[in-house]
Amino acid sequence: MALDLPVYLDNHATTKVDPRVVESMLPYFTVEYGNAASRQHEYGWRGEAAVELARKRVGEVIGAAADEIVFTSGATESINLALKGVAGTHIGRGRHIVTATTEHRAVLDTCQHLERYGFTVTYVQVDRHGLVRAEDVASALTPDTILVSIMTANNEIGTIAPIEEIASVCRNAGVLFHTDATQAVGKIAIDAHRLGVDLLSFSAHKMYGPKGIGALFVRSKQPKVRLETQIDGGGHEHGLRSGTLNVPGIVGFGKAAELATQECERDGERTARLRDKLVEGIKEELDDVSVNGHPARRLPNNASLTFPQTKADTLMMEMKDVAVSSGSACSSASPEPSHVLRAIGLSDADVLASLRFGLGRFTTEDEIDFGVRRVVETVKRVRSRRMAMSA
């Protein structure tokens, strides 16, 4: 069977929209095109009903109630709303935030923005596997701390944080806890209430839904979380995020969430098996390849590998028929080595020799076999050329 090239192994950057999601969205472009805020006629009523059904489905995929879901343009906006929203409402109580050195740039850049307005931020270090320890978070708390933000699963190395333990530390200290669960939702089981988080950000396009739509879980009780609005103008989304709702995107998000609720476990088992086949196949043929991230507490679809005596940019240029990345897609404009790989102790040379492989629902065994062959032959060729030049 012929493969469609390039083989796509960059599902952390974005995912293919599931055809079932596309099908659910199509009527809302051409037939059911009403504004969900138009409450004077049937077009608006049907749009609103579609949004509320999607809100219920999006809530269910993270164990939340529908009224705890605020729709945004994506995880980056959700993170901004969470961090800046808490900062605005709690500024009279404190100005200290705790996060980790390995967070996504959306969290780190938002924290740096808040630092310019008088907030202080503690950046907790991680261990060599990229794991944030709950006791280190506890040690970082002060009487001035108003928020902790730790991602559920790292977008580069796949390490899954002890979120329930960290949430417990925060709850005992009376500090709100936000988690960026963008890479985790749809890949592993998530229950916001069981975990004890107060705010949770995620996005549709990482779970086979459309781009341009995301959500923020905002706990409604014990405690009821209050946020300062970041986008004014109409009072949409419980007054937290004004703007005409993206009904087709929300419907697609709802369908993607419904499918994730039904298929997450099966998808996870399959992608983990293919991921292990990829890693084992590469390591059997190449010396000195190392896996970055936690050996057990990791996303089932993630593999971050370091190939000494190579450069990731060179590898990617020479194997254009395999789509992989050297780090976060959201940091691709930055020439600096990955802050995540640096934080776990890799040298600059190893950071620049690392590739991220992201498998997904549509990854096939044939694609993995092709990917292994192409990676192995490319690394061998690059290393051989390097040795010849240094001889």
C-alpha cells in the first residue's frame, strides 16, 4: 500500500481534523448560520442550542459541568485569561505566582508580562525527566502567592506532572491552581474535579478538532473562581470573554470532545504501541540515541529523541518526507535552543540534536516502519559525512 508523503509525525503541533468532526461542522457554515446570541429568531435559537450541546460535551471530556466551560480562541487565550484574570481579581491579596521552568511559552510569556506590572514569579526547577515535584511547589509558596500554574503534560518531552498532588498542596494553602492541559486532553483521562484543579486550559486542534477554538475550565464552587475579564464588549461567555461565538468551531470542538471521551483509552493504547515500535526500531539501528522525558509518566503519543553527532535542522532538511519537529511549534520563530531540554540538563549540542515525534489517531504501522527507516538512514548518512569531514 502506497504511503501519502510526507508521513506526519508532528501531532503535538496540531492534529488532522477528524472527518466526523468536519461533517458535524459543515451545516453551521451554510444552513445553520445563525448568531448564537440572536435570541429574537429561530436561527439564533438553533445556534445557541448547538453551542450549549457542544459546551456539555467539552465539559464531559474533562469531568466538568457545562457552565464551567468558557469558550476562547484557543489554549493561548485561555491561559492568558486564567493567569491575568486571577492576577486582576486577587491583586489586593497578593502578587506572587508560581510556575515551572518547562512551561509552554504561553504561560512563561504571560508571567513575564505580569512581572512588568509588579508581580513576582517563582520558576520551579524540574528533575532530569522534566518532572515537577509537589514538595518543590509547596516550598515556593509564600503568604503573597495567589496562583500556581503547572502544565499537565509537557508539549516537548511528554512528561506527565503529579497534578493531583500539586493541586492538593495549593488547596491546603488556599492558593488557586491552573493547569495547561492542552497536550493531555484527549490523550489521557482527565477529570478536573477529581484532580482538584481550579482552572484548566485546552484547545480543539490538539484533539482532532478545528483550529481557532479552545476552552477554559473555571471551577464553579468550592471555591467559585472569579476572574477579571480580559476581552470586553457584550458580556458573552458568562461575561468573561466577549465576542461573537464561533459556532462552527464550537460544534467541531464538541464533536472532537465527544469522540475523545469515547476513544481516548483505545487511541492511547494504540499510539503507545506504535510509539514504542518507533523508538525501539530507531535504537536498534543507532548507537547513543537517548529518550528525553520520564520513562513511565509520559504521554502515549510522545517521543523526544536525541541523536548525538547530528543537528536536528540538518536531519529535518534531509528527510523532508517525514514531518517531525525540533520542539514546540509555538516557539519555532525563536532561534534559541529549547528551554525545556535545557531545563532537564541537556547540553546545547544535545538540545540542537533532538527531534520530537508526535503520533496520533491516524498514524499507521506502515508510517512508523517508513519513519524508522528514513530516520535511521538519514542519521547514518549525516554522521558518516561528519566523520569524513573531520578526518
